[in-house]
Amino acid sequence: MGRDDAHRGAEEVSATAVVGDPGTDRALVLQAQSGDNRAFGELVTRYMRRAYFAALGLVGNHDDALDLSQEAFARAFRARRSLDPERPFYPWLYQILRRLCFNFLRDRKTRAAKLAAASAWMAADAGDHAAQDSPQRHVERAELRERIEAAIATLPAHEKEVLVMREFEGLRYREIADLLGIPIGTVMSRLYAARKALAAALEGEP
Amino acid sequence: MSIPDVQADERARHLMMAALDGELSAADRTELDRLLEGDPALAAEWRQLQRVREVTRTMSMREPSQEIWEGYWMGVYRRLERGIAWILVSVGAIVLLSWWAWEGLEKLWQDQALPTFVRVGALALIAGVVILAVSVVREKVVLRKTDPYKDVIR
């Protein structure tokens, strides 16, 4: 090992001692804060799916979800020095993302635009059920899903947010409450209101 | 998970939600069963909610193509790059426009044949622009920091 190698090795040991286990969110945040763009890129790769689907659940449109989630990462990068590395990265990013999405929904002018944008953001079927159903049951289920999808699009944003986190991200109540900074009781109340609205949409079937 | 103790109706709703989502303890399950047995309206509501859950359980969000994920970071990077470009363009434009405006006003001012009302108009324009600039900067820099509602999502 040459002198430069030894020096570099000492620097790496020192950096590891400061940032902790390499590859953790904390380490990547610290590296990003010290100017390592690749470390931030790693955080983007790690959380892009989660951010995209969270945005998709809220705005109901692929292009807007992509746009808003990328913008959230861009803003997070600009504000990275204000992030406490001891705090988890995703909840911080999510606060930026949800503010962008809520503002976007508020600014989207007409109800017609909302409904048009909300179409076809759900997958055709969740695999297992499609295979098990009879053709008639399959068609019936598809109709119900369409009705539910349309009803979700018209939910108030706060209710939709909780419903999407529970139903499509599979988060537990405690995780949702922590992410949104609200009590578990409020999570359940919003979920109840959302599901009641969906039930009403199903009841209105022909 | 223990359900927070709230008023009767609210508690029944919370119990139903927790039951649908598999977050109900054995004791709470017993309580929910008792409530459903004693209240036909609640039992009907419970069946509606179960039906909704049955449908949403089969739904998932549409997965975008693999290319979206492959180009995702580049999309973020382009935004950052363009953000810097816009700042530079804006700063340059402000400097150049200010300089041209200053030069133009100076020539206008030195023109002895200029009527007084035009000079007054030019002065009013300058004063107005300065007041607007100060007002906007103050709102962005000073008031924004102290606004207690700045984090409220409306």
C-alpha cells in the first residue's frame, strides 16, 4: 500500500466512523450533505417507488405522480442540509411530497379535470383473484373495481391519503399515524369515512 | 393493538376498521361481536364495509414500465440542473434589464426638452418598482419565516 493509498484508507475509515454503517439512510444523508451527489442518487433509487405510488394514490395520474415525486426529490436535495441525519429520510421526504400533491389537487381547477386525470391508475386485476374467478365473476369484480376507483378519485385528499396508505401501500395504523403526525384514532376515523363513501358508491350500483 | 377509548359510535367504527385491517386484539374482537349482535343497523353497516374491503383487496396500483425507474434519477437530476439554469437566467435578466432601464431613464432625465409630467411619471415608475420589490422580498424573506400557518396544508 502506497502513501496515498494509506491516506485514502485512513480517510475512508474516518468517514465510516462519522457516517456509521455505509448504505444506511443516515450514512447516505450525511454523504449527500457533504456534497456527494451519488449518495443522494442512492436515496432516490431507494425511495422512488414508494414516493411515486404515494403520489399516484393522491393525484390518480401517472404523469402527475411522476412529476410530483421527482419534484419532491429535487426539493429534498436543495434542502438536504436542513435534514437531521438522525431522523429517518422517508417521512421527511413524504412531508415535502404530500404538500406538493395537496397543493396540486387544490390548484387543479375543475371537477371534470379531476375525474379525467383519475382514470385508469389501478391495475387491471390483482393476479390471484383473476385466476380463481369464473368469467362472470371476473366481469362483475371488474365493474365493482371501476366503481370503487371512481369513488376513490372523489374522496377528500386527507381521506384518500390514509386509504391509499392502508389499502395499497399496506402500512399499519401506527406507521400511517407516524408518517402523518396524527393520532391512530384519527387514522381510523379517516379510514372509516373513506370506506363509507366507497360503500355508498357500491350501493349505488345498478 | 388496543383501540383508543372514545365515544360509543366512534369506538364501534374504530373496532370495525381494526377488524377489517387485521389490527384487532382478541378482547376487542369479542367486544365487536357483542356490538354487532345487539345492533342490526351496525351489523348491516359492517357487511357493507366488509364488501368494500373485499373489493379493494383485489385492487392494486398500476405499475409503470421499467424504463420509468431506469430514467427516474436522471429526471430528478435534470430538474436540479434546470433549476440552477433558471436562477442564472433570472439573475442575468434582472441585471441587464435594470442596467438598460437605468441607462434609458438617465438619457430621458438629461433631455431638457422633456415635459415635467413625463419626469414625474418616470419618478413614480421608479418609486413603484422599488416599493414592489421591497414588499415582495420582505414577504418572502421576513414574513415567511414567522408565519405560523406556513406548514398548514389547505
